[in-house]
Amino acid sequence: MCCKPGGSQRMTGVLGCSCGCCGCGCRPFFRRFISTKEEQEMLEEYSDQLKKELAGAAERIQELKGK
């Protein structure tokens, strides 16, 4: 459900409101053009998140093997 009464009722899985049409402002502003520095920072953060996810998955695999 949208976070503004009378807004869009369309859901997108666990993300919740899929606004853009109701104007409640629950979604971040989408930018089409970002600087090279911003792109690099985003990719570095994405890489860090992937490494953490991989470490977590490896840990869980080890836990399951131990059972």
C-alpha cells in the first residue's frame, strides 16, 4: 500500500510502495546523469555489498555443513 491515502495501491514485492504517480515522495529522486566520481563511489559500495553477501553465504554454507 502507498504511504499516502488515495495514492497508488500497486505493490512491488518487499519494497512496498511503487510510487512515481501518487507523489507521496516515498521513492528517491531518480537521476539519469551522474558524475564519474559518483559512479565510481556507487560501484565501490556495490562491490563491498557483494563481498559481504558472499562472505555471509560462505559462512552459512559452513554452518549447514556442520549440522
